Amino acid sequence: MWKTDEHKQELDIFPVYTDHLTPDQRADIESFPQLNANDCKKINGCFTPYIFYKRTSAGRYTCFCTNCNKEYKVNLNDVDDIYHVQDEVRHGYRGVCPYCKVNAEYKSAGYKQVGLAEAIDLCVYKVVDDLVYIFAAVVEKNYNLYSTDDYDREPNIVVDIKKMYVLRKGRAEVYDVGYAYTRHGFTAFFRPIKKKICGAFNDGFASRPKRYLYKETLRNTFLKYSGIDFVKNGYITQFDQERYYTAYAMYPILEMATKMDCAMFVQDLLWRNKKNYKILDWSAKSPKKFFKHLTLNEVKAFLENHTPARVIEVYQDFKRKGKKKDIFYCRMYSYITDYCTSIKKAGVDSEQVLEYLKRIMKHASEEDRCQDDHAELSRLVRLYDDYANIGLKIGYDFSLKNIAFPRDLNEAHDNAVENFNFMEEERKRKEAAEFEEAYKPRYKKLCKKYKGYSYPGIQLVVPENAESIIKEGKDLRTCVGGYASRHCSGVTTILFIRKPSDLDKSWFTIEIDNADHIVQCHGFKNEQVKDPLTGKKLEKPEIIKAFEVNFQEWLNSQKKLTKRRKAS
């Protein structure tokens, strides 16, 4: 914390607890260069400057510039030479400090300030010998907490350090900084981070403005060869360069990878801490050794095709086995092994599948295939995966050669789909029959329950099965069809409201819960249809409204009657 008290600027630094660190880590923390008063002045310059003024007499003001922390006086009457003559001094106007020449906004010192709190993300670079130290801190400056009646010239600047980096060639240490209250007061704790390639701030991008101090000092360190100026494709931004510098300190070969445009591998390292150790050697000192088991021509071909790391792993596996395969073959093989789960569940060898599909593609007619070989092979891989998925569901045995590798894949796929659809229809038919059989006792019970109710001009009908409810929903264009299973299982009750003169025609439906309360009652399109003449929504007929009241009263009376019967 940087304190300003009666024109004096001093630092208030919390004690540091390091007993849990190793000797090397403790040495890193103890060797961190502390922020001094000059650093704090530069930090202060990162904030919006203001000129606070206080009227002392007619036309005379005492001003204080927050940028240079200097006080000066203004005399608008131009009488005394000891006063600086300025233009009009007024709250909200702009003026120029005579010392630092900054153009700032005037703020009256007689009022409590509102909306003048600021916070920035600050990275301070310090260089000592061959070491680069980076402070990543959130710096806050809040005028709102300060009353200006006593003309408090400057609030405290709070520097909350979040992370600290120690970078040297071939090694990097990153510490997460936290604070705790102990018997000695507030104490800072430094926790070494295992995944060292990380951002300085964990609260997302553009949450606060970001500022840098002393970044130009990196020109005299080993980081000047980091190659960050060659970074392309947006996989690192100017707001997260500490991540890149840390990776370069640990793996100097990163400069070569960046200049070779190994975008995918650099992204994996920077954003996922994934080193792809099967194909890459980040400790290598030359491009030849960076890619394992690959020649420079092979590396060039992979980079030109933007080949993923998984495909390169497959290529290397085939190469070690003495099998030379092209990039597209390896891409398809990795696609089968990683994403085509049905082929893996069927127990069919992926390499045999690819060879089988290539034979099919070779003998296919031009009318039945894609013009591009790559597109055709991709289509066949997806078709075979779907065939394997359906085949497993209907019980195909893929250990048999004629099942695993049919002569005509398209015909075999269509036959499998047809068999699957037939089996699904049979299953649904059996389930519907069982469901309908289970609903019969409930149907008889509902018919008996509502048989005793009558209302002039209305006839209640109990649905015979689930299909009748679905048909009712289609006729009325409502969502009542979705209640079919709940009605049949007894979760709720659906009744059809019919006109006695036309019992087959849908009119209204009513839902009743298990407590015999009417939940809803709707007709065609839930009464959302508009009258073509007036343009207003058509309301429920008066007979339906009266029926709802009468029917609820009847349900309540039946409930009371049932209770008396049970009590007796």
C-alpha cells in the first residue's frame, strides 16, 4: 500500500510468510525487488488525473494536481505574481497543471466525490542481472471514500499483488499471492503454481484496463529473443503476454515453433499446458530434434496441412511399424479410433475398416460416389459407423466376416435400418398394448366416477386410450396430447367435453388433478384465435364458464361425501 500523508509518500508493505517454501523458492521471494516511491509515482500516472480546487477568497483558489501531487494557487484577478493565472476554475471544467502540464478535470474539494473509483491491472517488469521479475497486481485508487472538507489531497493507492513471476533462461517460477490475518497482522503468503504457464489475472479479458511499467527493460534480457513479435493467428494477445514469456523461459525452442507457425502446438502449450510429448520435444535445441521421428520434409507437409497432433501421433505409429501412410489416411484412422465409437464397440479393427472402405471406393461407379476421393472416404467412414451402430442395436455379430465387411455397404446399411425400424415398431406396438391393458381398470373407474354428473348442453367423455387423447390434441391444436401418458398412469385426469348432439366432434378438454381441482379447461388453440371481424380473441362460451363453476362444486360435494362414508 502506498500512503500519502501530509505531503509525504511512503510504502506500507505486509510481512511475508515463507516457512513453507523450499530454499530456492524462498530465495526467489526474498530477492524480489520492492516497489519504491518512484514506482508508485509511475503507478499514479496510470490513473485519470484530476485537479482538486478550494476557494480561499474572491477569485483565488488553492489547487492540487493528482498526477504530480503538487499544490499550486490560482488568482483570477491577476493581482499578485505569486499566483498562477488560469482560465475559469469551475467543477467539471478542464485545466492544465503548471508543473506537469497534464490536462485534467477540475473537481471541487468542498463536495464528496462520486464515481471517481478506479482499478487497473498492472504488470511491473523488474530486471536484476539475468533475472526478470514480474509483478501482476490489481491497483485501486478510490476518491469516493474520502471527504474533501479537510482538503485531503490524495487517497491511498492499494496495490494488491496477484501473481509474481521469476524468469530465467531455462527455468521459471510463478507464485500465487494470498493474504491472511495472523497474530502479526495481515501477512502475505506465496504459493508456487504447478501449471506455471498461466495468465497473470484470472477474471477474464477486458474486465479492467491493463497497464505495463518498465516493459522496455526486456530489450536487455534473454526475452528479447522470445519471438513474441512473430506470434500469429491470435493465439496470444497483448493482454496476456506473461503467459508467453513464462513458456519461453522454460522452453526456448518456443521461438522456433512460433516462427515456423506451429500454431496448434503453441496453443496447446500456452492455453492447455499440453506438451504433446509423444511427438514434440520442448527441451530440444534445434528444429530437427523438436519433432520426434520426423524428417524436415514430413514436418513441412504436416505444417502446410495444419495437421492436428493426434494425426501426427498416428503417422509416427505407422512409421515405427514400417507402414507408410499418407496424411489423409492417418487423419481418417484417428477419426475412426477417437470418434467412431460404434466401430470400436463392434470389435472391428480400424485399419481393416479403412482398407475395406478404400476397396469399396475404388470399385464404386462415378454416379454413386463423390468426385473428390477425400470427401468420398469421409462419407464412407460415417456410413460404416452408422451401420455398426445400428447393427449392434439389432444384434449383428461383427466377428463374422460377411457382417463386418459386407460386399455392398449401402445395401447392408439400408437392410440394417429396415430391420431396426421393424423391431422398433414391434417394440412400440407391444408397449402400447401393455399400456392399454394396464389402463382398462382405470378407465372403468373413471367412467363410474363421472357417470353421475350431468349438465344441460354438455356431455363428459372419458378417453378410451392414449391415442384418443393424442387425436384430441391434434383436432383442437393444443398440447393435451402430451398429457396422454400421465392420464393413463394416474398422475392427472383428462376429460373430453362434448355437445350431446355431436359426441364425436372435439370441443373442449378439461384437466383435473388428484385432489379433484380443475387445473385448466381449453378449446380450439387455447382460445387464442382472433375474430376476423373485430380482431379480438374469442373467449370461452358462457356455458363453459358456468359448467366449470358447477362441475367444481360437484367435485367438492363428492369429496365430502366420500369423507363421510369413510368416517362412518
